[in-house]
Amino acid sequence: MAGEYLVIGLGQFGFAVARELAERGAEVVAIDKDEGPVNRIAPFVTRALIMDATDEDSIVALDPSGMDAVVCGVGEDSADASILVTTLLKEHGARHLVTREIGSLHARVLRKVGADVLVNPEAELARNVAQRLLLPSMDYLYDLGDGLVMAEIPSPSPFLGKRVSELELQERFRVTLVGIRPEPEGAKLHKPLPNQEITENSHLLVVGTDSDLSFLARGSS
């Protein structure tokens, strides 16, 4: 079972999170104070409710303590509201609380009132776009934080026909191979095995710093 999640605030971020969780099999309760976004998300989630989450009685009725995680997407228009909602959720038992932050000062306050994880979708998107511009040969990029990036790359031609152990990716390029996709479209990722041969049209999922990945792109061509 994928679990049960509460998503509060159905702007672009909250709506996307709620729908993605539901599509992955989770039970999702989605909340917004406006009727429009609630009606739009209703076909995709378990329950969609019009509710003002800044009202403590509403939070109590939602029973956040019974959820596997709570996402507070409030904050696109009101930092104060997101701080209040985060505080109420934590006071009423939210175990794993993910809150959207809209700036460094806002983030500091959210940490103090109990947010477990902070996300800034705009900043993360900007980093991803910049990385794609700097590393155009990478098909997929994800910022892991602490200077590390996960990227999916087409297997370079010098790698074809070689075994994983022969690539010496750590020694030569300072990157870690974490997965191999046999075909670029639709195929599942596989755990790399030392004796596995790198085949044509395969993709490699690697982790390293921006500079390490750039070195890999240049040095393996």
C-alpha cells in the first residue's frame, strides 16, 4: 500500500503533488479554501474538500496525525498563512511535514515551527534548467543536494561492449553508477552488475558533482 497523504493548498505545486501521489496508488486527501482547484483535483484523489486550513478546528477534523505525510503547499500568495498552517499541523500530530518555502527568511521561520522538509519548486526548477544548459548531453538531471547531481546519460560509444567493472567510473571520472536502462524508452532501470556488458542504446544512471559529470561527458566522448 502506498500510504495516505494530506495535501493542503492546491496551487500549481500542491495540485501536481496531489495528482502524482494519487497516480502512484496513494490515498490522497486534498484541501483548498477555493472551490475551483478542489473541483479540478476531485477526479484524481480519494477526497477533495473545500476548507480553510488556517482554522484550527478544520485541522483537528482532518486528523493529520493519521497520515503518512502531510504536504503544505500554502504560500504562493501568503507566507503568513503557510507559517500558521505549518504550526497547526505540527501541533496536531503531523508526523512528516513537507512545506513549501518562498524565501530564506520564510524557510527559517518554517523550520522553527516544525516543518520537517522544505521545498522551493521555483529554485529547484531553476537549478535543473541551469544544469541542463551546462550539461546538454544529459537526458535526465536531478539535484540531490550537497553538490551532488543524478543524471541519466546515453552510454558513450567507448563504453559499448565493455563490462561495468572495466569502466572504472569512480577512478577515472569520480562518478558512481547506480543504474542501467537497457533501452531509452520505457525500459526499467536495473541494478548494475560487475560483469554486465554495456550495450548499444542503453542508458546509464550516474551520481556525481556538476564538474564530475561534465568531465565524464567530455572524457568519454
